[in-house]
Amino acid sequence: MPTEFASQALARVRDGSHFEWYVIPILVLVFYIYSVEVERRNWNVLFAGLAFWGMDWFNEIWNGLVFHFTQHAPMWATPGDSAYVILIGLNIEICMMFAFMGIYGAKLLPADKSLRILGIPNRWFLAAINSAGCVVIEVFLNAIDALTWDYTWWSARSPIPIFLFGYLHFYLVAYWVHDMESVRRKAMTVGAIFAFDAACLIVFGAVLGWI
């Protein structure tokens, strides 16, 4: 049986009646952020941002599948107010945030890949720091029921799974793509991530109706 939070979020999934016009200027802001990187031909940051966003879609898909197979709760849900809830744990505001969050993360990277911070390779250090910061924000959002958790092993008392499987791999994949030697390889990798996401959305969403 679905939890109260899962039921609330599920009731809002792809319900267009909650649309708010503030979505449009935020969407334009996302376009602007990416257009700046294109203008500067900053392909490292551009593709890192897209890789980060693609990894979030992957997480949101498996989160929806957790709810489908358990019929109890997803790992996280978004039952609160939103202009549009895309999946049970993903609303349009979160989606657009993740669309440019990877850009921010990539801009923090030192040009020197071999640089160490406190003895730790800088890519790993920054991925860990950024992921930890994201977990702190999630704990706050959970405290006000904007982002809800129903499993004790995915909670403020058990933050390590959220750190590892909620964020760390986002940053590590984004930084991996950032440091690839050729633009062609970056594009192919990001294309593969989004192709996989799209296939899952079509199969599990449009065809099977599981998410």
C-alpha cells in the first residue's frame, strides 16, 4: 500500500492543472546558461553539465521503478506544490535546477587535473564536497516535507546512501566527461546517457506505464 507521501506525489504526476508561469523564465535562464558556454566554445563545461543532467534523469527513472515494484514508496518523492510533477520524485523545478547544476560543478574544477586538495585528487575532493552540500540541502527540504523519504536507510539518519547514490556519481560522471580529450568523445558519451534515459522513459513510461 502506498505511503501518504507517495500517494500525494502520485496524484500530481503529469497533472497540468498546477502550471505556473514562472516556469517559462526559469527555462529561458537554463537556455541562456548553456548558450553562454556555446558562445565561449567551452565544450568541457557544456558537456559536463549535460552529463550531470542525464545522470539525474537516470536516477529519477529508477526511483520511479522502485515505487512501481514496491507499491509502497519511491526512495524520494515530491508531494508538495509544483508547477508540474514529471515523475514521482521529479518536478519541473528540480529538473531545471539539475539542468544547470552540473555547469556550476564543472566551473569549480581547477585546470590542473593532477592538483590535489588536502592530499585528495581535486576531482574526487570537489565531487565529495558538492555531494555533501547537496545532502545537507536535501535534509532541509525533507524537514519541511518538500522532498520526502519513507525508508529508514535513506534518511537524515542514514545519509551515506543519499551521498553515494543520490549525488556522488552525478559529479564523478560529469567530471569524467569534462576531462575527456576530444569533443567527439564527450558528445558520444552524453548522447549515450540520454539515449539510455530516453529508451527507459519510452519503455517504462509511455509503453508500460510504470513510471
